[in-house]
Amino acid sequence: MSGRTESYWLTRFVILRLLGAIYAVAFVVAANQAVPLIGANGLTPLPLFVARVHDALGSTMAAFLRLPSLFWLNSGDAALVGVAWIGCALALVVMAGYANAIMMALLWALYMSFVHVGQEWYGYGWEVQLLETGFLAIFLCPLLDPRPFTRKPPPVAIIWLYRALIFRIMLGAGLIKIRGDNSWRDLTALTYHFETQPIPNGLSRWFHFLPRAVLKGGTLCNHIAELGAPWFVFWPRIGRYIAGVVIIAFQLVIIASGNLSFLNWLTIVPALACFDDSAWRRVLPAALVRRAEIAAASPQASQMMRRTSYAVAAVVAVLSINPLVNMFSSRQIMNTSFDPLDLVNTYGAFGSVGKERLNVVFEGSADGETWREYPYKGLPVALNERPPQIAPYQLRLDWQMWFAAMATPAEYPWTLNLCWKLLHNDRDAVSLFRGNPFPDAPPRYVRAILYRYKFVRPNREGIWWQREKLGDWLPSLSVDNRELVDVLERAGWIDEHR
């Protein structure tokens, strides 16, 4: 591997290892949470969703073509858990260093199966971003040979497609911010973001109380990373290296300051394509570099891989038209797919920044007078608890409740189903919380209170938050509440003949 030659043996190795780790996390999340969320007795049951989509589209084949997923064949709980653990096992093999096109295609198809039927629980931008990133990885590998340093060189066309992907991800995020919220334009966005982001971590408070001048400087750096650096990912080596370092450093700062699922780790994957082997051999262990050099010394070029990569590039180029038009439109939308397989998508995050942190806290009571809180695994409840480090794992209930706190129960009707399950001490539903305040018998009443939370400066008492009660988000409910029962029956969440 001459220092003057741009080769990508080590680049492919690093991309696939990190992508395997991200897939593994994503499938573990599905294995742990799919049944409570979309299982047959979940908050939004998959069998009910499958039946309604089937009826709306007229046939299983039409439904599959609209939302490709293995779960059209079997939507049972065992299928959900089985597919999740199969995906996790495959991902760990890739993470360990062994990958071929068949394995990467299986990972892509298995995860797409969850995304397309996961309803609001899988409606985040990083879900389709993982699918697009994973799709390109299929063609980065030989068809059969899974060795880390196979003699078949990585197709350069796929490396360029990864650069195009990071360009769209970063620039789309930057443009949606500039267009979406004045706080990004006047550089005040970060004075709110660290406190009001979906799930803060243990360092979020430190970031929040940085001097305002520093936070304004951080907002400016955000614009440099998202609006400036992407233009250099197509430049010659030095320009690409600088762009790659800026983008990756930016993602690492975001990782340190909050819990944004696996989004930022996933965004690093295509940014790795900014670096060729001459860069990686300076930072990777000598043994790895030597193995790559041995493979590069006697490459066995694959005409099939090269031609397939050109065909993929042509397809991606055509499918990129709508996302690019959207990106440069004054009516830009974010995190949207334009094809059934999510091959090329549009991205963006935090187009608007919340100015206050609202939080819905569920409570139960045995007598209607003494209330006990259900603690989330990530969202703040108790005032003296340090925010946990969750990412790259994702707590899907916590994320949805962050959105729900800024809306009404009518917009999140499944919260009524959640209350019903808490009233019955449903094991799966309770597992979505960190603990059960009613371990011996279910509560007689459940309600949800809306609070405004604010960070408290570091203090000797160990208090992290202060909060102000804003009122009931859901009133006190019981199993005898006829209105609640009627709503759940109409939704199909409980059997009227139970």
C-alpha cells in the first residue's frame, strides 16, 4: 500500500466492524423491546397492524410490496424475538471481522423487517439511515469470501457512495436547522439543547451550564461541521481528511453530551470513507496493517464486484434526485424515504429546538390519595438522580414519551393502552420502566402528570433537577372507567368480551 496510492482495504475493515457493532445494538434493542411494544399484547400490536394494512391494500403481496418485511409471513411474538436474535448473532460475526455480501444482505433484510412494521416506535431517521448504510455495505464485500482481508479489493464506487451519503446526512441536518429555528441562526440553540434534548446523560448538565459565549461558539461549530465540512468529502486527500476529522469529532462531541441512540455512531460509518489506507495505517495496529498489505500485494480483482458497484451507483444516482431536490427546497422535510426499500433517503435532526423541558410522569395509587411514580429508564423523574448513559442503546418508550410531552394524549392514544396495562401489572409493559412501584398488587388508579423540568447547578445535596407541575396529562383512570374501556375496545387493544 504505497502512500501515494489510494486503496481502501483498511477502510473497508473499519467500516464493516463498526457497522456490525451498530447492527448488534439495534437487534438487541428489538429483542428486548419488540414484544412489549408491538407484540401480540403490546402497546400497538403487530398482528392488528398487519391485519389493517392487509385490508387497506387488499392482499398480503400488495402489503409486502408497500412495506417489505418478513413479518408478513409470521407476526407472532416468537418470530419477533427469533428474528432479532438471529440478526444480533449475524451482526456479532461481522463485528468480529467476517463479512460477505450474503451476510450483509441478511442483516439489511432482517432489520428492514422491523423498520417497516415497527410503526411509531421505528419512525426515527436513524432507522432508514441504518438501512441505507447497510445496503451499501452489501456491495462492499465479496459475495462469498467472509475473510477480513480477502484479496478482492473494495469497489471504489461504493466508497464514493458512502461519501455521497455523509454529504446528504450532514448537509441535510445543517439546512433544516438554518431554515427551521431562529435559535440556530442567532447562535442560541445550544443554550437550550442540552437541557431539552430527548434523553440527557451525565455530562449534559455540564454542557448546559457552560458560558453563553462558549455555547454560541459551539453552535457556530455545529454549522461549520454540517454546512461546511460536507462539501470537502469529495475533494482530494487532504480536503477529505480534514472533512472526515471535523465530522467525526463533531459526532463524538454529540455522543459525549447526550443519548441520541446509535445515530451518531451510525453517522460516523460513512464518514470513515473519507480516509484511505494511508491514513489508517498510521493509527491501526501494525498486525492489521500487515494483513491488509499482504492482501493488497496480490489483489484478485472481481469484475462482478466492479460491475455490480457501477450498477448500484447508477441506481443510487437516479434515486438521489428526489432527496437532493428536497434538500435544496425551501420546504425541506427531514428523515423521509422516497422508495419502498429505503435505499436513498433525506435526513435532518433538531430543525427546531425546544425552549423548555416537558416531561410526562406516570403514577399509580392504591387508594386515590397516595401516588407512586413509575421511573423511566432514561427520562428524568426523581430530582436527585443523575441522568444515565443509555446510548447507543435506545429506550423507545422514553423517546416516544419525550415527543408525547409536547403533545396531547389524543395524538398518542397508545398511552391509554399503557395505563390499562399498568392497571393490570402487565409484565411486558412494566418492563419498559426501570422499576415497578406496585410489585405485589396492581394499582387501583393510574394517571399521568405533566411537569416542566430544569437542570439545577451542581450542588452538595446531589440534586440534578427542579420541576414544576403543570397539570394532569391524563386524569386518574381505573379498570372501571367506561370511557377508557370504550376507547380501548374501539382500537382493538382489548376484547370487548373479555
